[in-house]
Amino acid sequence: MIENKFQVWDKKQETYRDIQYKDIVILLRSTASTAPIYEQEILNLQMPVFSDSSQEYLDSIEIQMVMSLLRIIDNPIQDIPLVTVMRSNIGKFTDDELIQIRLADKQDNFYTCLQKAKLSVEKNLREKIENFLESLSKWRKEQEYLALDELIWKIYEETGYYNYAGLMPNGTLRQANLRMLFERAKQYETASFKGLYNFIHFIEKLRLNSGDMGAAKIIGENDNVIRIMSIHKSKGLEFPVVFLASTGKQFNLMDLNQNILLHQELGIGVKYIDYEKQVQYDTLSKAAIRNKTLVETLSEEMRILYVALTRAKEKLIITGIKKEYEKQKEKLLQQIERYQKQNEKINPILVKKYIKYLDWLLLVYFYEPTKMEEIVELKKYTKKEILDFCQKTEVEPANMIEILEKEKIDEAKIEEIDAILQKKYLYELATKIPTKSSVTQIKQRTREKVEINFGNPKFMRKTREYKINRSTKRNITTSMYAKIRGKERI
């Protein structure tokens, strides 16, 4: 739509204009788990996006990183926060270096391993460990007399993490989150509780009680970004183009399966349990309450769907996933024939059978196909078609030297530019390190490098065997090892 310059009505200028990112909104029934996925995929397409998800703040990478650093400043004998910081842009340790440090002592905590590793590792790694421990020691001393907010801002400046967060995708939001943590620490210091230890526990209590502080608000009405929001928050607002997404998701009816149901009008409904016969079943009161609650839940979902369908001014695009579409379509058509309309409305019995927005929308579409085709265009895509469409085309890199020669630029200048382009980034390895590595992945990478040849069992061996353990084998030169292999099986 952006590339094709889709036209939208501009109310201020009273004329049509090209669509912009700010004219598009993605509506979701719930943003807690789904919004971050949509946000990441849109960022991968190099488009600006903002997701106002309430659970984003304490779970964001930048806040987790700073909190991990504050934890080890308070108490360095915590393996997970310590390794998190060491492996980040603050510590700049690689996976291989962390493994070397751990090999210094496999039983003790990681902080003690750091102290021991200084005595046995190579020079470069030893210097890196000493610098890291020196910084950590300095911050631990400073936290005793500095205010908490001053300590946090000092960390931002000395580690360069604030600037680094600004270079990450959605960097402006990440920096706003870091500033917000600084402000929270400043407010916390004015209260009766003080100190780093108490602040860490305050944040942990917020996380456990689901009382997230909410992400920093950095966008205004005129900021040119795609917005992702819940249907509830869109109430009363209008947008030129609306994507109503994830309509194939089932309604949350978990409360109906509880052992005890409560209703403000019908009272209480429980299960009947016969301990002698070892059976249990729902009582009539519980069945009645369940049926009543189901109707009320579906009614509420209908009202929410109405809100979502009335937010778009120019174009409404509804997306949803449905397995075995053709088979489900046949079943739906059979149901429509069986349950005829009542007073020009869809039969309520049929509506209660379906518990997804997508099913309701298809129900309406197939009830009145001729009328719906005038206003709705139904498209279906297979998984393969979508994957083929999303496949990235490889673009051949442009030869800058040829371009510069065509522009008739001085040869000395060309050589200077070529030297800049060919310059290798000092921390190139750090850009290839994955954000997370499980033990299994590390083990798999190790396995790929080691060749294991078990050889024949003892009773089949005719020649004397050289017993070489792994440490001895490491010290034997390549030529010497090859000579031994030529004579005997290892």
C-alpha cells in the first residue's frame, strides 16, 4: 500500500493524499503475547512501528540488562545475571571465553571462576577479565555513597550502553525506557526505602505481582509509525486503514471449566462428587450458570468485534489462520442449511457453536454471499504461498569502485574510500553471537569440531593399542600423531 501510494482522505486539507505509516493500525484482541511478534516482523521489513504493550517494560532487553548489572553490583555471586552482563555489549565476552573461564573450576560459582581464570588463561582474556572485575569493583564501592539514580546514569555513561541501546531497532523507545528506569530510581530514593538492594526487590515484586510499570510513551498523534494496539484501546478512535489480525484465535473460555462457578444472579454452581462410587459430574445449577456465562461471554466478544469492525475509515483488512479450510467450509455450509434464519437474523444456536471471530465472519459471509461479495473480497493463501511471498530476494552488492570510476573521481580518493570500505570491524565476532545459547546448542557446536573414532573392540584387535587421553593428545604435535596413526590404530 505504501509502494502503490494508496489514497486516503485528508480531513484537514479536504482532499486525497498518499498513505503514510501513521495511517495504519493493527488491532489485536490481546497484545500481551502477540504484539511483540508483529512488532519484530514489521521491524524486519524496515518499517517504523510502535506497540503499546503493558508487559513490554520489565521484559525488554535493555531493562533486563541494566537490572542484571545492578544485581551483580549488589551481589556478584549470582551466575545468571553475571553471565548475562559478561556476554552483553557491556562485558563483550564470547561464548568460547565464557567456557574457558568455567573450565577454571567446574564446581564453584562463576564469580570465583573469574578470579581463578586470571591465573591460567591467555593474555588477552586475562586483561579482559581484569578490566571487567575492576569496573565491577569500582561500581560496588560507588553504590555505597552515590544516590541510586546517579549510579545508574554513571553506568549508562561508562559502559556506553545508553548509546548502544539507541542503535538497536526501536532505539528511541529503548533509550526512553532507560531514562524511565533512571527516573523511577530517582523517585524511589525520595521514599522511605533506600539503597540498591531494596530497589532490586521492589522491581522483582512488581514483576511477580504483574504490576508492570508500562513502557515509556514516546509517540504523539503525528508521529509517522505503524501502531499496534488492542481493540479495547482503539475504542472511540478512527484510522484510515485498519488490520484486524489474529481473528482465528479462540476466545478465552477457561473460566467456564472451573470446579466452582459463581454468577451474580444465579448464585453458585458446583460439581457433585460421589466418593463411594468414585464419580463426579456437574450439577444442574453449575450447568445453568455455565450456559448463562457462555452466552454473556459471547455477547461481550460480539460487542468487541463490533468495535474492531467500525474503526476503519478507508479500508479494513481482516486476517486469520484456519486449518483445513475447504473441509471446514463444507461443514459450515451444512450448518447454514440446517439452521435457517430467524427474523432475518442468523440462528443463535449456530452462533453459539463457533467461538472465533473468523468463524463468525465466515458465517455472515456465507449466509448472504451475493450481498457480501459487493463489499467484501475473500482471499485465501496456503502456507507455501505466504512463505514464497515472504522469501527475501538476494541483491547483488554494488561495486563501489566501478561507480566511483564512472563518476571520474580522483584515484587517490578512490583508494581512500576503498580502504574505508575494506576496513574490518574490530568486534565483528560480537555481531554474530546469538542473543541466547542453550546448553544443547553449545554442546552441538562442540561436537561438530571433535572427531571420534571408537575403532574395533578389544577382542578384535591384533596390535598393541596406544592409550592416549585427551590431554596428552592435545600436547602431541600433528606430525608425531600422524606417524603413530600410520603404524597403530588409536
